[in-house]
Amino acid sequence: MSNQQKPKKSRIGLIIILILIVAAIVVAVINPFENLSQLLPGQAESTIEVEDGASILSVSVHPVERDDLRSYIKANGNVVDTKTVDVYPEVAGKLSFIDVQVGDILTVDQEFARIDPSRPGMNFRETVVKSPVDGTVLAVNFAYGASVSPQAALIRLGMLDSLEVEVAIAERHIGQVGIGTEATAEFKAYPGEQFSGTVTRLSPVLDPVTRTREIGITLDDPEKLIKPGMFPSVIIYTEKVEDAIVVERSSILYDGNQAYVYVVDESNIAKRNDITLGLVVDEKAEVVEGLATGTMVVVQGQTLVTDGASVRIVD
């Protein structure tokens, strides 16, 4: 029985080998995968075409333009009142009366609390605590019945006429920010609205832990919409270049430290242009030397281009 099965298995193996050989010949001659990229949606078509025996690369170009560039620093800030007054009691004792809460407005000499300095076996008259200035209550540190002393402030008053946004900037940026540097702030409470301002305060020292420098920004707020404790997103503008020759950052290639782009002439010949870069902001780069306005720069396909190659411009 086993002797009869051996020739049968040999024939099956031979048939399989013949099928594989025929399949290989079909693939080599017909190449059914030649148009596979056209059958699969989302696959990029080849950018290389052959014309008269020469390879032509399809590229996208964009003319060199002039524009204004402005570098910036993004940070988060905290709105604080720069003019605050801490009110301390004159005597130690128990807080027998307090009639104030955060947000209340006090006028000068307005009574808001009383302290009972009495001790066991000794009774004293209550001491009245009054507001020393006109202001808004920003913090209440003690509640009724608490023991207080002249070493701890009862409340904090703010003038609310001199608000400031405190921002901590990294050490690497401190040379770019000075008094008068322009800035803008946005608040979640007012979506789509920008508040402009300037840097009005620079800390003389850096935080030794975070290696940051605290700066103060004063914002224009004629309608008094900004409140202490708000948390804005801040943009600090550092360097500005007007009417600069600008190219897309993605179009720039590098040969070592040398930056260059490919430009296309009227004959659709790509040529390498070495350039000197200036200010770079987001996806735009200033070209200080090496390009003129209107020059067509390759912005897509530049990594496949060689100097002197023929190209086909596509949208």
C-alpha cells in the first residue's frame, strides 16, 4: 500500500512545482501589479515620468514673496493686583465679629470686624477693625471665633486699578524681552478677543529652581473685563522683520550648514540656489541673500530634484 502512494505523492509534488514555474513566468511577463497603485485609493502616484528616454520629475513650485515676520514666545500667565493692602489687627484676641467676604467693596474707615482681647479673669473692651483705604476684598484669612494676632493679616484689599499679568519666561529668552516689549493675551472667559499690552516689569533675578524670570505685562482693558486670578494665554513678541523675502520652511534643504533651495527657470530646469537665512517663524523663513522676489521655488518634490534636472510643474 505504501509503495503505491509514493509515485502518487511524487506526481503531486511535480504538479505543484510546474504551477509555481508558470506563475513566475506570468508575473515576469504580464506584471499584474503594474497598476496596483491605481486600484488602491489614497496611494500616491509616481512623480517620475519618462519622456524621450529622459526622466522628468513632477514638482510643485511657489513664487518668492515679501512678507512681515514676527517671532514670539508663548506662555501662560496669572492676573494679579499690583496694589494690595494687608489689614492687620492692632491687638490679639478672639474674632468676635466679621462682616466681609471676597469681592466686597470697602471704603476708608469702614468697620468690618471686631476683636475681643479679653482673657480669663480679665475683661476688655472690643477693638474695632476698620479699612485703611478704599478697595475690594481679595482675601479673607480668618472666620468668626478664630484667634487672631497683629502678626497675621485679617484681610487683603486690592485697588483693582493696576492689574498685571505675571509670566515666567525661560532663561534662554530673557535677552529678547525688555521693558516695552509688545504682548497679547487671550482669556477663556472672552473667546476670540485679544487684549494687547506691553511688558512693564522685569524681575532683577531668576528663580533658582525653575531657571525662569518673572515679568509683568500691563494690558489695555478700558471696560475692566479682566479680574485678578484669571489665567490667560500670552504671546510675547520679540523680533520683527518687515517686507522680508520669505520662503516656505519646508522648501529649504541643507548641505552641511549650507541652506539651499531649488528654483525652476523658464525652461523648466531646476537649479540649486544657496541662500542665507534670517528670522525663522513657524513655517516661514526669511532669506537674507540668494533669492529675488518672484523666483519660482520648488516646494514639493525638492528632495528628489538634482541640480540641472528637467522638471514638470504641477499644481
